[in-house]
Amino acid sequence: MERNNIRENLLLYIHTFVFLLTIKIPYFVTYTIPALKPFVRYWVLILLIVTFLIYVTNKGFKIPIDSFLICGVVWFVIVLTSTILNSGSVIKCIYEFAKILSFFILVACYDSKNADMLLKIASVIFTVYLLFNFIFFLIHPNGIRVYEGVKQLYFGGQAYYFFDSVSESPNYLLTCIATIIISRCFGEQNVILKWIQNIIILCTLAMLLFINSSTSRVASILLVLMIVFHEKLFIIASPKRLTLVFLAVLLLLVVFNIREWLSFIIVDILGEDLSMHGRAGIWEMARGAFLDKPILGYGYLSDLYHNSVIYKVSAGWYTHSHCEFLEYLLHGGLLGMIPITIFSYKIIDNLEYYYKSQRLAQLLTITIFIFLLMSVNETCFTVYFFMIVAIVKNIDIFDENICCQETENKSLIF
């Protein structure tokens, strides 16, 4: 990239750096000082406003009205309506939408001349995230949890955090790892930084295997397979084929509740019981709650119920349904699933179109498939995951920078 181009886009790069570095820091603050919880929502809204101003600076006021934007707005209107009808938290609804929208606007700020810089900045920032989380793991191998301002040892094994929330840390780390792996496929990069990232990726993946979370273990194994066998995976896989595999797993486990068919994987490999740590019971509660309000769902309930109907119907035992598909159904009902389905189809269509000609499309396809599998029994669509989705939506801007590499550049990491 030419120096003049870097100078011209310096404001954009600084904003991206600050955006990715700080969007999750408030979560750590709120678990340490619960009184600062409102700061999280305000900070996200501030980032959204600033990101939009950066977009206007680079692109002007020409906002592309496409099917992606229409689906997003329609989904927001449906969930907002459902939230209001159920006397829920409108602020929480706006906050959740702002988190996702801000990433889409951030990616849209870039163009074909500087698109590679986005993933390079993300790669550096996420390396810092992984490093601090791994150091925390070494200091507190059993985890440590902050509950109502009191630090406690947490032997469940999921409470490794630094930049992100307590119980969801594995999902954020996996997104960060996936983003760094994706960044390996293009551009020149400092050799020392590359090897630092390689070591941290492998250490963090090893750490996640020890966490008492079958979801993180599955994702870790799949990411390692992607690193080692990426060339063969790209030949065998395709966006539509992997989508069918995901739908089959989702239907078998969650909809039809036929876990016996997958008992070999669940019991023998993952070491879980057939209830999958009680998830079968949670899914049953979620299905019952959905049938009570199938059209519009519940939106985001008040903070009293942790914004979740599952928290209400389970008498405080669970804060979510442990399945992204059920979460979307509960928030927006069948009406809300219409824009979500159209949006998902457009994402798959974009990947399918570029799959044979772009290494980035191939990497994103495998990465999104990993998260789809995780989403069957966990809520893992993190804020950083939506950056990956936003890149797929704008994948055409990477045409000039990311294409199929020559044989000597095929390795993603080593």
C-alpha cells in the first residue's frame, strides 16, 4: 500500500484500531464494577455514531439501499415492536442492533484500495486479546469469576476473561483466532509478528481444549483441521453443501430432538451425556415459550429478566436458550425469521459466487460453518463474528487484494 494512501486513510485506520480494541473492554469493567453497567450501552452507541461519521467522511452521504440493509431494518422493527408489546427493554433492543450495525458500517468504510488493512488491523488487535487471555489462563488455570463485585474461583472452566465477558470468553477467543487465520491468506506481513501470532494461536487453541465446554473444544478441533487440511477442505466443501450439513445437525438435535443418532460424537468423543449439559431441557423450555407467542416472539424483556424470556420461564436458572436459532425465534418469532432467512441466503449466495476464485471466500465459508455448528448448542454469534459476516457482505472490495495464491503461498500459517 502506498504511503499517500495510508496518509489519506489515517483517520479510518485509527478509528478501526480504537473500535476493535475497546468495544469489549467495557464488559470487563462491568463485571468488576457492576454499577458501571450502563456505560457499556452508551459506549456502543458512541462507537456507532463515530463510525457513521467516519463512513460519511470516506463515502459521503450515499447510503446503499440493498437487500442486506432492508433485511436488517425489517428485523430491527419486528424485534422492537415485540419488545414494546411485551413491556421489554427498548434500550437493550437498540443496543443489540447498534452493535451489529456498527460493524457493517465499519467494513463499508473500506474500499478495494485499502480493504486488506482492515484484516491486518484486526489481526494485530486480536493477537493482543489472545495473549492477555492466555496469560490469565496461566495465572488462573481454574478460572476466576466476578459475581456481584466478589471475586470467586470458578471451577466450571469457562471463566477466562480479560477483554470480554465471563462465561462467553471461549466464543470471543475463537472468533479472534479465526480472524487471524483469515488474515494469513494475503499481503506481506512482518515475519516476527507472524510467528508471534502463530504461537499465540496454537497456545490459545490448546487452552480452549482444557475448558469445560464441548462447544469450544469442537470449534478448536475444527479450526486446527482448517489450518492443516485447508486445501482438501476447500475442494470438498462449498457454501451450499456446508449449509445443508448445518441444517441437518440443527434439525436432528434441536427441532426433532433425535440426539441418539449423534450419540457416538456426543458421548464417546465429547464426553457429554445425551442431555448435553442440560441443554435438551432448555431447548424444551424455549420451544414451549415460542409456541406461546410464535408470530412476534418476546423481543428483549426488561433487565429484571436479564432481557431473556428463558430467564423468566426457567426461574432464573438459565439466561439464554443455548441455541442461536431458538434465540432468534424467541426475539422475533416467525416474522423475525423471514428477514433473517433472506439475509442468510444472500450471505451464502455471496460466498458461492466467489468461492472458486477467492481464497478469502473459501476461508470465510469454512469459518462461518464452524460458527454455525457452534451455534446449534451455544449462543456464539459474538460482536466480532458479525465483522466476519460484514466482510462476506462486502467481499467484492477484496477482489484486487485477496485472490487464490500461488503454490508457495498456500500455507495459512506456517
